[in-house]
Amino acid sequence: MAIRVSSVLSKVSILLFAVLLSQFPAYENSYEQRLSGHVDELRYHIDSMKETARQSGKTLDEFIAKFQASQDPDFHRQGVLMNGMQTRLIRLESALYNLDSATLFSKPFLFMIHFDKAIAKATLKKYHFALPLTFEGVCWAVIGAFIGYFFFRFSMKVSKVLFRKEKVTKAV
């Protein structure tokens, strides 16, 4: 009986991890599309600021610096905001470029390095479970199956140690 339960739990663990990890390519693709939208929107606003700066005979950096140097708190905060937008654009463009050019196995590491919590949260909110029929999805499912197998084996060893200690302490 214990062997049968163990066998079922093993298969459930393998299947669960395979299904979960097979979702990574679809989620990452949704994340990348959302990231691309953020980059496009920031470019639009930065281009508008550049045009406004040009009309004043300034570069964007000079224009932002003028706002930041202002003694008026409202103008100063506007300069900080514009500088933040420019910095965010550079960071998100770098993330998008790196994710676009990533290989199958470097993508999860680059995803973690360039992770943006707000974009990831919004992506997860709109994410729909996918059936991965791509090579990448199958690779992640296989990796997930291996992780599930080793997770199950580790859990079994831990539970044996814990239950063995309980038996030893009850016997004394």
C-alpha cells in the first residue's frame, strides 16, 4: 500500500513540476510583449520631451537638469520624474534587447537579472494557462519532470528522517 501511494505521489510530483515549468516560455513571451509595450510608451514620452527641449534650444539632459535645478518644488519633482523616465527607458530597453537575443537556456537567467516586478505582476494578472507545443516548452517540461522527480525523492528522504526520529523518541 505504501509503495502504491509513493508511486502515485511520485507521478503527481513529476507531472506537476513538468506542467509548471512548461509554462515558463509562454509566461516569458507574455512578459516580453508587455515589456515591449512599456518601452514603446516610454520612447513616445521621451521623444516628446526631446522635441520640447529642442524647441527651447536644449538637449534633453539640459532640459531635465533645468527642471531639477529649479527652486520651485513642483518643477524640481517634474525634473526628477523626467529623469526617472529616461533611466527606466534605458533599463527596459536593455532588458528587452537581452531577452530578445537570449538562447533557450540563458533566457531564464536573463529574465531574473532584468526582472521588473510591476511588469511581471501585470503579466501574471492577465496570463492564461498555455499548452506548450514548442521545442522550448517541451524542454522546460522535461526539466520540470526531472526537478519534480528529485523534489519527490528529497521529500521522501526528509519524511523518513522525521518519522524515524519520532519513532525513536516515542520508544524511549
